[in-house]
Amino acid sequence: MIRNILVVCTGNLYRSPIAEALLQASLPDCEVRSAGLHAALGTLAPAVLKDMFAAQGLSRPHWAPWQIGAADVARADLLLVMEAAQKRELEKRFPAASGKTFLYGASAGGDIEDPHGGSVEMLRNCFEQIRSCVPGWVKRVDALNGARQHD
């Protein structure tokens, strides 16, 4: 049964917060959180990302990056990473992640490029790439949880 999903990227500033918000909106019976493998604690979320969330009607209860820890991995039923290298690092650092860690963008060509330091257009493209993967993850989680319908 999948009840707790943790989305992981490098800094927990862009990709994993986007996936967290989109998945949480589509999987209300699950708790979806996000974290970074190398989160810069104390870093502020980019204003452009907050604006994108507002324009999409999305919310996020917190904007401060979270550094992943062993308790986060243990609590998660499913871990989703943005890059294959992150999967390897996560499973090496936290052996308990093995078997429940998957590449978020596997159905969309693999790695989802980090928009950090890029243009607003690059961030928009990243947002849309992450959004395009949501229906596939909803189907997979529903199949594991006994299938329910989504609009």
C-alpha cells in the first residue's frame, strides 16, 4: 500500500517541490513530501516558482528546502528521484531505499534536467515535463492501492 511518497532531487528547490505539489493534488489520499540529497538549508524558494504555483492554483505548505535523512526514507513507501544518478546515490547512502526508489521521468525519457540557474522558459519546460509524468504515477499508485478513479 502506498500512503507516503517522497520526491527527491538535488537541492529541493525546483523539481521535487513541483512534483510534490502536482502529485499531492492528484493523490489526495497519499501524503506527498519532497527533499533534497544536497539541500541548501536556509535557501529561499525562487519567487518565479512561487508565481508559477499561484498561477496553477497549487500550494505548498512550506518553501524551505529539506535535507533527506534516514527517517524520511524509512517513512516513505515510494521514493521518486529526478535523475538516475540520484537513485544510485540515494540507495548507496540509504540502503533502505533499495526496491522502493524509481526514476520519476522514466516514462518521459528518463532524467528531468535541473532548471537551477537557467531561464524562466527552462523552468516552465521542467514544470511541464514533471506535470506530464503525473498521470502515469497516479495509475501506478492506484494499481498498488486497489484502483480508484481520478478526474
